[in-house]
Amino acid sequence: MSHHQPKPLVTAVRAQLFLTMMMTGLTMVVSQQVAAQETAIQPLTTLPSTTLAPIVVTAKTYEGYAAYAPTSGTKTQTEWLDVPQSVSVVTKTELEDRGAVRVMDAMKGVAGLNNTLGEGSRDEFVLRGFNGLNDVYSDGMRDDGKLQSYRSLANVERVEVVKGPAGALYGRGSAGGIINLVSKKAEGDDFDKVQAQVGSDGLAVARVDSSHKLSDTVNARINAEYRRSDSYVDHVDSNDVFIAPTVRWQPTDQQTLDFSLDFMRQHLVPYRGVPSKDGKPVDVPPNTFYGGTNDYQDSDTWHANVNHEFDVNENVKWTNRASYSHITLEQKGTRQSSADVVNDKVERTVNNFGYDPRTSKTLQSELAWNKGNHELLFGADYNDIDIDLTLATDKNVPPTSATNPSAGPTPNPGFPAFRKNSTQSVGVFAQDVYHIGDWSLVGNVRYDNMRLSQNANGKDSELNDDKFSYRTGVVYKFNDATSAYATVARSWQLPYSGTFINPKLGALYQTDLKEIGVKTYLNNDDIMLNASLYRIDKEDPKTNGNREVTDKDEFRHQGLELEARGKLSDNWDVSAGYSYLDAEDKKTGLTPNDVPNQTFSLWTAYQPADQWRIGGGVNYISDRYAGDAEAVELAGYTTVDLMTAYSMGKHNLQLNLNNALDKEYALGATNGTSGKNQIGLGAPRTWLLTYNYAF
């Protein structure tokens, strides 16, 4: 294995990032000393005592569905109307109204996004027809540590979705967009909240959210969750423990430092769906299980994050972040093979894998500078992912009936060490939002250097590359409430998202975006409406052993999206989205895996009185295909969800009924390779009862 020296620019960026973190600490120490000196010379005064009137809480307070302007589209406070790309926000109130327990529950109302099976063991989404498994972020940083699990929503304040390639800001990533989970912070509010949930299939959830001001400069908050459940699928269950403390220190008026830590222990049984026959999923009840009764996935995930914001002056903000995640995981999983079902028999294998461990380290530094008509952003980041993969397969598993499988244990081949992988990336980027009268010009450019190394079966290999990404957009404001935009952008993606090296895929995937759209505020800025037309072209090169491109797969996804969120009145919230998508493999003319031609969602919640809140909605997914080459046709479906809530003083009780009409449907498949015989069936009618109490 040859060892190349890092490029001078890469070395300089790494050094600058570490120096930035050191300077952050030094700046805070000096600022704290100055503040202490100023405090020491202040005269002592005795404040008169004050008696406050008691506060009586009569009903739960609900913020609007458009209460937050998204920041993920520019990483700054740039006005939503001036961002030349579609960005959606799912607020805390919408999460609560929908009774969201998992991240997948939160995504129902986002146009252009649909859930898929995710191997029955993790969050996985399709954004504008492209898989987004590796494109979930937490507070703007890559959330690699939790990608093989179901994330908790206990410490999530809201969810932001940037649609289309976002590499000019975030670096290597999916063609479809990114999902950014914005976490709850210790903002100095004093409250203690508890929540208890019970529901279908033995679901039981307990949550705590406690926030307090410890001193004039220190706040603390902790979110904790315990969750256990069986499933509508036989032999499938889960058990989660999650805890997330966070502390905020404000040594001066100009500086804010957030320390966050979260730990999750998760046990679950993977659900690999059902096989297909003659191009259709086999006709079996949703509770049918084809796995082994001794299948499991166990994981422990630690994640630590430090965020420092320094308001240098009213026009300059310097933000530095560092994060570290560590996950150990084992999955013993029985799955249906891709062989055809013959004589009512489906072949099976046992595939064990794990992380021992998988770690991710990220450093990030950003300087936002408002100078005249320019909103400038300069940044650099470093990410290092190390994977010690364990892997074993047993193909000597007896086949089972495709229509009436028998339940029982399957062989366990263990977890031997298999491969070590390291993926390092260094990026520098700049952004300028330039305002000229009613026009805004948006320019982004980013340089990334990516270095992959691998040791498998005693053989070392490398993949090194560097790329430039960009976004160029123009925005015209018709008035203070309406704008139109056009943008072009380019991003890059590592094959297999950089998790391992395949010599036949030795070149990066290229994605190009063209998008035009209109954004407007309605109803006195209480409703955000976005309409967009887009085209995404993606090229996946194939190479020989010398990394010379010999062929390429090309995909074109083009469509229309309409989305509205906000308040129709003070007591009436609505979220609606429609997507039309024409996606094809340009070489074959066929539709890729799990891409619906149309989706539609409508959710609304109405408060007829202070104590009462009622809501409901529909979610429509059109016909689509599972598997490569349109292997299996999945019928379209519509589900209906309902909700009612009642508040009395500090008590709140809410009932959610999901899939109220008990519609049978296929959720989708994890990817094209597994789509033929691993098709997830959706949940039947379920109920969820939630009790909230605020101390």
C-alpha cells in the first residue's frame, strides 16, 4: 500500500481547524477574566423584593407550523425568500400533533420525501427519488453514528429538509438532499415536563424534559426516553434507552458555548419484509415473519458535541463546532435471498455484521459576515470515519414456505473481524448572498479532498480524490412576501458513501441540479408556500483497476413540488405537500427502486376551544416498483390519520389513530438489490395515547 502525503491545502486546513478550537478556548478564558474584573468594580446594590402574581396555566400552548424560518439552506440567518432552493421545516408542534415516535413519523408531510424499509432496523428515506441513508445531519454536522439505528426524537426541536444536492455547503452527499435534526438546547427556561405513551402492539414510552437556569451564565437541560414495543409483525420487538443532557455557558454577552452528550442503547429484531412472486408481493398478512426467532440487532451509541458561537460584533459571528460519535453494534439477521420463489419455497441466508466499533470525528469552523449588501460565509470542516467491520454469512439455511413460513431459530455464524475502513475528508467553502434592490445573487463554492483507506483479507487499498462543488442562484423579490428563484448546483458522492472501496467503482458520482421556484408568505406571514420545478442528473461511473472510467450509469429525476405549512387562523394549523416525479435510468428507460410518480399529504389541526384540539390527514403514495429493472410492482395507497387532544391545567391527553381505515399496503424495499424479495408491508391500524404533564 502506498502512503501519499496530504496535499498542502489539506494539511493547512486541518491545522487551521485545530488552531481555531484552541483560539476559541483562549478567547473564552480572556473574556471571562475581563468580565470578572468588570463585575468586581460594580457597586453593590440591594434590589427591592417583589411579589409576583401566580401564573395559572389553563391550556397547552401550540406554536405554528411555520414558526421557524429554516437555516439549513444557507447555514446563516438569510431570509427564507432569498434562499434559491427548496427547504422544508417540520416544527415541534407538528411532530407532537402527528404523535411522531420515530423520525419516519415526522417526514410524512414533506413533499418529495417518502419512507422505505431500511432493512427493518434503521431510519431510511427517499428524497426526490434518491436514497438518503447517509444524509442525515444533527445540528448541521453529519450524523454518521446513528445511521444503522432508529434515532430518538426526544431531544429534537424541529426537522429541516434541504431538497436537491447540497454539496456546496455540506460536502459529499446524496443527490436528493439532506435531513437536518435540530436539537433542543438549554436556553434558560425553567420547566419540568413528563410524558407517558401507550399504544398498539404493547408500545410503552416514558419521556422527561427538564430545563433550568443554574446561574446567570449557566443553563442545563436533560431529555431522557425509555421505549419498548412489540410489533404488528410476529417475533419482532424493540427496546430503547436514550438520555441527552446539554449545558449552555454564556461567559459574556457575546459568547455562547453549548456542551451536549447523548447515549442510546437499542435492541430490536430486524424485519426484512416479504418475498415476491410473478412481479407482485406474495399475498400474506402483514404480521408474516420470514426471519429467525433468534435474530437481533443490539447497539450502543455515544455522541458528544461542542458548539461555540462568538458574536465578534453586530455584523460578524464566528462559530466553531466539534463532535465525536462511537457506536458498537451487532446484527444477526435472516433474510430472503434474491432467487425466484419456486414451488412456494423462498431461499434464505443469515447475514451477520457489526461495528467493533464505528467512530466519527468532525471539526467545523464558520465565519458569517454581513458587509453592506453582502451576507458572507466562510468555512472549513474535517471529518474522519473509522469502521472496524465484522461480517459472516451462512447460506445453509433451510428454505421456508413463501405463503406460510414456519418460525424458528436459524444458524448464527458469529462476528469475526472482516474489514477496516477509514474515510477522511477536508473541505473549505465560501458563500455570498448579494442583495441588489429587489434582486439577490447567491454564490457557493466548495473544495473537498477525500482520502479512503481499506484493509480487507490482508490487502490494502486506497482511493483519493478532490472535487469542487458549487451552487449559483438568482432570486427576485416581487414584494416583501413573494420571491422567485432559479439555481444550478453540482455535488459529488462517494461510491457506497465511502464505507468501503470497490476497485470497479473508483470514481466519484456526479450530481447536477437545475431548479426554479416561487416562495411566498400568506395570511400575514403565517403560511409558507413553496412551488418548485427541478431536474437532477446523476452519473455513476464504473472503472477498471486503474480507475479509468469504462462505463457509467445515468439517472434523470425531474419533477414538481408544492408545499404549504402554517396557520390558517390563530387556532387552525395546516401542512400540505404534493410531488410529481418522473425518474428513469437513462440506459434502460426503467424506473429506479421505490420511486413513486406522485405523492400527496394533507394534515390539519384545529382548536375549537382552549382545551380541545382535533386533527387529521391523508397520505397518498402512487404506484412504484421495488427492485432493479422494475422487478416488483407495488400498488399505490392512501392512509388516513386522526388525532384529538384535551388540556386541563398542566395536564394534556392526546389520542392518535394511524391508518384509521386499516389499509393494507407495501411500504417499499431498502434498495434495488434487495427489492425483489425483501418488501416491507406497512402497519395496520394503530393507536397511540399520550399523557403530558408540566410541573
